[in-house]
Amino acid sequence: MQKTANQIRHVAGAGASAVLGANGILPSQEIRVLAAAGGLITSEPLAEGQIQPASVDLRLGPKAFRVRASFLPAEGRPVADKISELALHSFEFGPEGKVLEVGCVYIVPLMEGLELPCHVSAVANPKSSTGRLDVFTRVIADGVSAFDTIPAGFKGQLWLEICPQSFPIIVRAGSRLAQLRFRAGSPADDDRALADLHARERLVSEGGDIADGIRLSVDLSGGANPGAPDDVVGYRAKRHSGVVDVDKPGSCDTLDFWEPIQGRGTRRLILDPDQFYILASKEAVNVPPTHAAEMTPFNPLVGEFRVHYAGFMDPGFGYAAAGGAGSRIVLEVRSHKVPFILEHGQIIGRLVYERLTTPPDLLYGRDLGSNYQAQGLKLSKHFR
């Protein structure tokens, strides 16, 4: 990987010091440096808006494989070896795209590959809209026996596992379902540093209970959706619906796909087994330009439910100067095995903050026209 480091020095000169030496999440301008130096390899030129303040969107390639089951490659072995064993059939997307059916597992080679410097690693996550559609995605890297995790110094192809859970979806070459964040060293703030940051920036609107991150709770009072009719506190996905085209915002009628949930003053919700819910955090969140954030599970032992996150929050999310004061976290919730009562204010996750090597040259919201800035309870951008 020394070749990549030398290329970065040549491309960025003195400006490469953060990419090559400082601990932190790489911001937008350093992701561009990494790409220009060959650390981010693309089969097609980077598209407009693909680089976000602290992440890069990943694009589907032109071909997909339907496989019998999810898998991980053996250590040091390419994903293609497993596909040759497990593929049921393959198909090209074509300009009109193809429908991916609920409950089926698909593997798609991505347009992006990596040749990382020896101290830069990467982690993947679904994009916000992907999670809110209940589309289960995980990035697989050649020879890496873990999902969504790319070790420092990795060189190779990236693939995306896709399994729609609630709605069939239409995708095509270039569709963006997942995103990648680059880490140099260990940039996470410990509890003391996080407490200092919260004192300066007020990271959450209330509470601020810090223990391995800031604890977040669920809103079932209607407070996350002020002014909504009938005190809607959430949405439950309908089991049989039409198709969602992931590249067409505003194309679907909400009531064809979702059942609104009225609070009715109870401030609690009984989760039905294997049903998918969209809820919102009680706390409004602020991510200042110096940091990026990620939502992580609170404790798997607190109940028979799981909150699935599109977990990356870029610098500027909920930040007042970027037009985001009051931004809630949207929660994608599913109960398992038994019905489970979720109470208003129940702890459901933690928000972990990580330092950037340097503030980004663009912020979520103000500079991007982001769909979910200043949000309350909100479905994905596909629903009108």
C-alpha cells in the first residue's frame, strides 16, 4: 500500500497530511484526494453529489446475482468464488432497472473498489432512504470475513448484498443504496471528551446521558411530529404493496404502503412480531462540523426488538447554522418472536461521535439540499 501513500502525497502535497497521518474520519475534501490518488477506484467517474461531507455513496454495477442465501467469503478468497457456488441466476439491470423481490437475496458488484493506505480503514452502512424502505443491505469485500468492514490497507472489489424486507424495489446500475466512511486511526471520542463536546455544542436537546455514547430514546407522544393530524406517532409497513423505485423521489402514495399509527394518548406501542415500524427519537440531535456520528444498538438484552439503523450522520446534521435545528433521528424498528411493548422515552440506542481529521468543505443540509435536515418523524423521500 506504500504506492498509494506516495500517490496521495503527490496529488495533495502538504494537504495530504490529514489523509496520511492524523486520526479521524476523512471529510469530503480528503475523500476526493484519496480518489484522485487511486485509493478509491471506480469503474465509472464519480457522479455529482456522490461524495458527502464525511462519506461516499456506493453505486450498483450493471449486473446482479440472485443467490440461495447470504454468505461471507473465506478469508483471502474472492466473493466471485462463492457466487459461482450459490448463484441461482444472474441478470443485467438495463436502463429501466429490475425488480428485486421481498425475501430474496441478491449480490451486486459495486462500481467502487478500494486500494487503501496502510492506516486507513472503511466501514459501510445503508443510506438513510434504504433503511427507511426496510431494505437490508451489507457490503462484502473480497477476502474479508465480516460484513460492512474493510480493513486498513485493503485492496480489492466491493459487493453489495441486498434483501428487500417489506416492499419490492426497482434498482438499476448507478442506484445508491449504501455508503462508505473512511477512518484513519481511532477517532472515537471517549465519554469525557463527549461530555465536553456536549457542554460546548449541546449535542442532544434533552437528557445527555453519556455512557459509551449518548443514549437516545423513542418518542411516542407525537412530539416528533408536531402539527400532524390524529397525533401520528409512527408508521407500520403494509405487508402487501406495490413497487418502490429507489431512484424516483415522491413517486409513491404514503397510504398505499404505510399504516399511520395514532398515539391516542397511551404513549406506548405494542410491536407485532416481524412487522416493520418507522418511529422517531425523543431527542433532537446536533452533529457539529468537527465530528461525524453513528447510531449503534443500546443493548440487545433490553427486549425482543431490534432497531435497524441507517446509522451514519454527517457533519451538519441537526446543526443550526446548516439549517438543521431540531433534527430527530428516524428509527427503523422490528420486533422478533413475541409482541413487545415499547414505552415513550424508552432507551433504544446510542449516538457515538467521532472526530474528523479536519472540518469538511461542505455540510449536510446547508450545502447539499439534504432530504432529512430538520426532520421530525419522516418516511423516506419516495413517499408523498
